Amino acid sequence: MDEPKQRIRAHCSVTTVTVYQAYRPEIGLPAARDGRFPAAWQRDRMTWIKPSFLWMMYRSGWGLKEGQETVLAVEISRAGFEWGLRHACLSHYERGLHPDRAAWQRELRRAPATVQWDPERDLHLQPLPYRSLQLGLSGEAAARYADEWTVSVTDVTPLAHQVHALVRTGDLAAASELLPEEQPYPVEEGALAHLFA
């Protein structure tokens, strides 16, 4: 199947979508234990959620980078995820999509969410020729994420390490079998045109 340059791919159910984040254990372990982010989680900072498991592996170095040792699968409501997308602004100016650079900058300052498109990754964490979504949440969006959208939080660090071990031994077929199934996310035509360059 040919992949478009930009596509939202995610593991989702009828009502939820799974996104990934990585934290130091003091944040990640209580979040997984309690199913919600602890008081130490900073609501006043932008937080980036990633529907792509392998992009999270790239970002966190398979959960081995300092400060990203606990990889979380956060199941959030699709309604919340879509609210974030509808209220998001692209992280970069795109001629033809925005009236001008100043208008884009004003929109970016006001928006509670930011979309960035980054190259999807393969099992060796090498870039693929198509891009996956990262959604940055701040202000109202971050508070909604933590307090309203989150359905469950699971520590998937053991899965990250297991897949990494298989990749290191060259067993890519077995590694692929363990990956979360990510499908194109259904988006109403035209609803998110403001996010696609």
C-alpha cells in the first residue's frame, strides 16, 4: 500500500486511541500504577503525544535515554484526541495554507495544540519516506489530556526492551509481531485540512 506523505496512524478502538510518551520513573511509574498522571506532572508545560510506537522508540532510544526510561501507552478518548487536532496549529509556516507568516505566528500563539510531522521509523529506527504525527498539548489541551481524556495508562517499557532485543539479534519478523497494530486513523474529509501541508 502506498503511503501518503503525511498520515495519522494509530492503534485505536471504537472509542479510544493509544498514544505514547516516555518519562523518568518518578513520573511514569506512578502514572501507570494509578492510571493517571501524578501531581508532579507539570500541567503548565507542553507535552507531546505520539500515536506511533516506533517513533516513540526513536525518541526515547527504546526507553534507554536518560529521563525517558519509562515508556507509557496512554489510552485516550477519540473525542479528546480529535478535539486536540481540531484546535491545533501546524508547528511551521506553510505557504498556501496560512495567509502569511504573521498570521501563522498569531495562530500558533493562540492554539492549545501543535501538530508536527516527523519521519516515521522502521525497526532499525531509520527514517521512512513518509511522516507521522506528533501532537503537542499546552494550556487547556494539556489539562484536558490529563484530567478528561485519559482512559488508561500502561507501562510498555518491557515491550520496548523486548522488541529492541529482537531487533538487535536480527529477528525482525518476531519483533514485528510484537508491535502494536497501527492503522490509518479515520478522519472526516476536510476536517483537518489545516494540518496537512
